[in-house]
Amino acid sequence: MQQCFFSQNNIGQIDYKDVEAIRKFTNPHGRILSRKKTGLCAKHQRQLSQAVKRARFLGFLPFTAK
């Protein structure tokens, strides 16, 4: 079983302003990938989901692909 990316890199809180890190966990259409595909633990998957939604709302990430 692969370890969570954020746990492995000692990242406690996922920052919504870190668009490069967040973009790794979305598909080309802009949707959030599932835990099975990302390999994240439940805690970080929830934080990722909140960060992506916040980044979308503030305009850092698009809601959908062009």
C-alpha cells in the first residue's frame, strides 16, 4: 500500500494557495480524484477537497476545463 503524499512529505495542512500541489490531485477536467487513485489518507483527502473548493471559489483553479 502506498503512503499518503502529504504524510510522506510532512505536510500537515494543505494550503489552497499551493495550486501546483492541488492540481496533481485533479483530473484534466478539473474534478477531484478519488482516494483510490490519489492514495491519500482520509484526513488529507478531506483537506484536499476543501482546499480545491476554496481555490475554485477564489479563482485560483477553474471549476471546469476549457
